[in-house]
Amino acid sequence: MKDEIDSFVNDVKIYSNGLITALENKKHSESLDYIHEMKRCLKSIHEYLEMKKDIKSSKF
């Protein structure tokens, strides 16, 4: 799972750079695609962090 999260983090970096480029070039449809992909990755990262938080909380 940790490797997956690392991959998602790298993807967010790539998508954010793509988003910036697309916005600078006024490619709105492409910008929306980058946002969609970033949201998908961020959702997975969020779920992972919530799971880790719950595990840590249950240890105390």
C-alpha cells in the first residue's frame, strides 16, 4: 500500500505540472482532465491517511 501511495503522490506532482501548463495555454478541457485525475489520486491518499490515523488512534 505504501508503494501505491508513493505512486499517487508522484502522479499528483505530474498532474499539477500538467494542470499549470494547460491553464497557461488556455486548454480548459485538458485542465479539467488533470483536475479529475488529481482528485482521484488525492482521494486515495486521503483514504490511506485516514486508515493510518485510525490505526494509530486504536493503539492508545
